[in-house]
Amino acid sequence: MQDLIIEKPYRFVRPARNSLVLWMTCTFNLFHHWLRKVEGVYEFEVRNSQKLKDSIAAGHGIVVSGNHCRNADPLAVGEVAKAANCYMYSMASWHLFNQGRFMAWALKNLGAFSINREGLDRTALDYAINVLVQAKRPLVIFPEGSVSRSNDYLHPFLDGTGFIARTAARRRRKTDPHSKVVIHPVIFRYHFIGDFQACTEHTLGLLEKHLKTTTDPDLPLLDRIRHVSAGLLGERESVYLGQVQNGSYYDRIEHLAEHILEIQEIKWKGAVQSGPWIPRVKALRPLIVPDLANGLLDEQESNIRRQDLFDLNFVQQLSYYPPDYLSPSDGRLTRERILEMLERLEEDLTDQVTMPRRFKLILDILDPIEVPAEKGPRGGVTDPLMEQVRSRMLASLSEHALESEPFVP
């Protein structure tokens, strides 16, 4: 499992103001090499770029709000910038700025600024709000807050996007009553264009080798996937629950995740919480991380907290297996869903994906949604603004899924 904890004090990282690197990256498509080599994205298509151009021409403060299904998304949004003939700012988790000097340099020069996800980062929030108030560039935010790994699924949105957009709208309104802040939902839809059988056999072979088992090659593909996924889940159940559990696959996932969350929530909050897993994980991390990151703990306590974070990261991984993703209610199973399942299993086991995948990415810019200048609801009530954004994105994702080739057993 990848370690996303940087054990040193947080420092806000500003984006570079110089546009030379951005110009070179977009003009010569320098980011395409990384997307091909690391993420298997070979083709691109941007739809409805005029909608974003119109908002830029109108002088609006613009939030570009995308579904975050793959690690490729933050760089792939460069295709939107090219199509709309603009540069963008984006929020990036601070740990990404600590993955080496080149990564830190590249992020800054491509317009990213840091946000500390382990607590309330007022500096990053103020910077994001000012980007929208000044309206010099659109601001890219992925409201799910983490990579979902599922192109047809949206995790619950975190609160930050609505707060940033509404605050900026109020500040702009005070200066000019006719000025606006808008949110442009942007759909990232990856369509598989490679050798499907080669990809499935590659990853199934790796997983079966790990489990020291071999399934009948004539067994239906979905049955082979169910076999290896159940075997990998059983290994984790043995660690956390003492033995392999009975029941359906997704019921077992829910039981395991809730078991781990209950232990952590009682330990750090004194009571078991409710709701989706990712917000609950993110609510626990600020209680665990700061003292660890600031070096205030002895080695024994540091190791205990690292294990707690490891367990919470595992819960987050479990949340990336949406119930019935391989048996959709409409009966239309796409090849992408099968490949996503295998990618998740391989990455959870090895921290990398070696599948020889090839994708075409369609980026669809939806109509702008005007942000009201009023404060959003409090007390855990869903923001109707972000619910509207989410609803439009889900509807568009469903339409784009119809363009994918269905899986034929």
C-alpha cells in the first residue's frame, strides 16, 4: 500500500507565475508522453470547448469541476486548456509536492498549488478563492477529493468546492453586482481501445500466481475475476477478522470496512460514526497525522499511528469497489468496468498497474452553473449547488457509457 503521509511540517506551495513551461507543455503536448507511458492514454477528444470559452470571454470566475476516476486526470485536463486556449490553476494534495524535486517543480510550473488535506488549510482556501475573484484563470478542483478508480461512479463530494465557489461569488458581487462565478462540470470518460483479452489475461495471471491457484481457462471471465477477488479479500479478512468470512463479496467488504472504522472511530473520536467511508476516513486523519508529521511523537507511538493510517487507507481502497459494479442494474456491462476491477485488484496488491492498457479519453465540458452569492447550508446538510453539479455529472456519465463497447461473454 502506498504511503501518502509526509512526516514533516506542512508548508504552502504557490504556483509559478511564469507561463513559459505551461506554454511549452501545451504547445508541444509534452504531457502526452507521461499519459501514454504511465496511464495508457493514447487518444484525446474534447467536446463543447466553446462553452468554456464563452465563460472566459464573459469574465466569469470559473471552477472546472471534474470526476476524478484516474491518476491521469490532473494532467489530462491540459487538453481542456488547449481547446479553450487558456491556462488554469489547480489544487493538488501536498504529498504530491514531496515526490521528488522534478515532480515539485513540474506541479508548480503547471499551475498547481498545494492543499493540506490533513486539516483546515486556510492559506490554500484563500488562494483558491482569490483565483476565482480575480478571474484570470479557471480553477480546477476534483470535488471527490480522491481518485475513485471507477469511470461510471462518483464518490460523495467533499465540502470544499461549494465553500470556495460561494465565498468567491460573494466577494465578486461586492465589487461588481453583475460579476459571476460559475462551475463548469467536465466529464472524464476513458474508452478502452486496446487488446481486451491480453489485458485481462495479464492481470488475472498475476493475481492467480499470488494466490497460488490456477483457474480453468475455459471458465467464464467474470467467474475467474470473482474467484481471485474473493481470494484476495479473504487474505485481508484473515488479517483483520481472524478468518475468512461467509456471505456475498460486497457484504464482506462492507463488514470489513465497518469493522476497521469502528475500531479507529472509537479510539480517536470515542464513538462510532455513520455515513460514507471516505468522509469518515478524512475526518479521522487530522486527529492522527499532525503530531506525526511534526515529529512530536516517540518511535513507538509513531509506529502505532502509521499502522492506524495504513488501516484507514485500506478502508479507502475498499470504498473503490462499488457494489454490483460488475452487475449493473441496466444489465449493460462495459469492458471498461471489467478492466477497472482488475486494475484495482492489481494496484491494491502490488501498488502498481502493469496491465498493457490503451485508452481514448473524451473530455466533455458541460453547461455552466451559476454560483449563488449566499452562504451554503451548514450542519451536514447537502449543498444544493453541489448536488446540482453532481446530478449533471452523473447524467452525463451515463450517456457517455453508452458509447463504450459492451462486454460480450
